[in-house]
Amino acid sequence: MLLNKDVPTPSGYYSPQKEILLDYQGRPVLYTVSDAVIESSCCGVADYCSVQVPGYVLGWRVEQSTDGLPISLVEPITDEAVRDAICKVIKSNERVVLAEFW
């Protein structure tokens, strides 16, 4: 993922701003913070900050894509109680409206 580069979506775009490694109960959790903009939808326009949580980091930047971007190995977080707890920690540190888990 390229930071500070707009990624088009059907109704606007989002721009990843930073990658964070969060220590949660002794395990590193990767999340990215993005600014999102809705430019055209049935409900109007908006902008907000969102977070994507790929999961627990099993290997940090262990490979590179064909474009030269780093690839990390992650384990998705499937436990809803853990997701809720991580979301609370993230929301206490970031100004996010939406948190999505892979």
C-alpha cells in the first residue's frame, strides 16, 4: 500500500495516511489509517477517517511485490470480542469513524 496516494472507489476515494503496529496482549496488530472522501452517492458527500485492520503480524515486510512494495504476513482476527477490544484501543488513539477488519 502506498501512503498518501489516493485510491479510487465507486463513490470517491481514500488516501492511506499511516501504518501502525499496535501491541495487543503481546502480539503485534497491523492497521492503516486512511482519509476517505465520498464525492458522489445517493445520500450526499462526506469525508471521514477510517481504519483497516489486516490482523496479527506474523512476518513484517518479509517480501516485496513486483512493484517493490513491502509485503507482510498477517493472520486475520476472527474473534469478535478481540476485534471489539482492539477497535476501542484504536479509537482511543485515532480520530476514526469506521474500523474494518479483514
